[in-house]
Amino acid sequence: MPENENSNGFVELKGIIARLRGTEGCPWDRKQTHDSLKPYLIEECYEVLQSLEEGAPQKLCEELGDLLLQIMLHAQIAAEAGQFDIEDVLQCISDKLVHRHPHVFGSHKAKDAAEVEQNWESLKQRERQEGQSLLSDVPRQMPALLYSQSIQRRVAGVGFDWEKTEDIIDKLAEEITEIKQAPDHSKMAEEFGDLLFTLVNIARRLNMDSEMVLRSANQRFYQRFSYMEEACRKRGVSFDGLSFGEQNALWEEAKQMTE
């Protein structure tokens, strides 16, 4: 479509989505359902994350558009079923943001970000139905690290937290001991889960995102191992033919060269 500086991009996009889903629209778009679109929604979220990590603004712009497409499709499907439309989605999030920011849109005062977070959790708790758990609305479909981090942050917001980070580190040593002393594989797996949970708790206390720091560690490993593979090709040697000591020496070289 020709660019028009006076056009409303959102209205235009809404019209495009409605046309794609219409009787004379695209067969692929018309057959989609909330369920069939689930994998694409997850994929687009991760592609946005990747573009953020790469620090590529143009790619981020494109991937955010792809993510918005998924939101628009879900809203259009709901509108066709008479459930809600994209305007309802916008109104819902607008109302929620105003309600949960009384220090901006109301008379409440907040001295810092920590107090804002506490107030946010307090407001969310009031919104829950009587008897509903603080953790009930944390999606269990989240990756395990993200879920663990989220539920720990929730309970910490109502005071269920360690007094000192050092105490959690001591707990880490305790969990390692329990793994060593586990009588069977099932109990060892349980203790290993507790160990991971404790590590996530330490990361939270140190203001680290467990998912992101693990993603960074994975990327560093990928870069270093790729260097090792390339070095072996250039030197005419087989990686799996190296001794353990030679592999470790090459790993140290890779660490220095990929820093």
C-alpha cells in the first residue's frame, strides 16, 4: 500500500487482518484457531528476544511486528466468535496500567522501584478471588527457570524471603550435600531440582535473570565449542581423536580467543 503520513497504522493493520480472515481472504489465515497459532506465538516471542540480544534495532522492529500480528490474529478470532475484539484488549490493559500505577495516575506516593513492585503485588492480590493462591495465575507452561523465578518473586513480595543472600548460598551447599547422599536416582533427581531452585533464588537476590544468564552461558559455550571445531579443521585433526587433556587445553584457548 502507498505510504500515507496521515493514515492510522493500527486501523490499517486491523483492516488487513480482518480481510485475511474474511470469506475472500487467505485460506491459511482463515483456517487458523487459537490452538493452531500457539506454536507461532511462542516462536515469535523467542525471535523478539533474539533480536534484543543481538542489539539489532531494525530486526527488533520487524520481529515486534510479527509478534503484534499474532496478537491481532487472536483478537480477530475472538471477535468473530463474539467474545471480545482488539479494542477490548487495549481498554483492558489501559485500565490495568492506570489502576496499578496509583503513584502516577493517583495520589499515592512511591519512593523507589522496589516500593512500586510491592504495591503492584499488593494490588494484584486484592484483585484475586477470595481463596485464590498468590501463585495461581503464574502460567505453568512457562519455561521452568522463568516459572521458578516468577513464583519466588511473588512470595518474596509478601515477605516470604531469606533475610540475607549469604544464607541462601549456605543452603546451596546443603543441597549439594543432599545430592551426594541421595539413596537412589529418584531422590537424587528431587534434590537436583531443589539445587536448581536454590540457584534461581540466589540469582533473584543478586538482581539477575536466571533465564537470561543461562542463555548467555549457552551462547558462550556455543562460541567456544565452535572455535574448537574450527581450530581442529584448520589443524587437520579430529576433535574426538584428542585426549581429554588436549581438549581441555583447546577449551582454554577458545576461552581466551572468544572473550
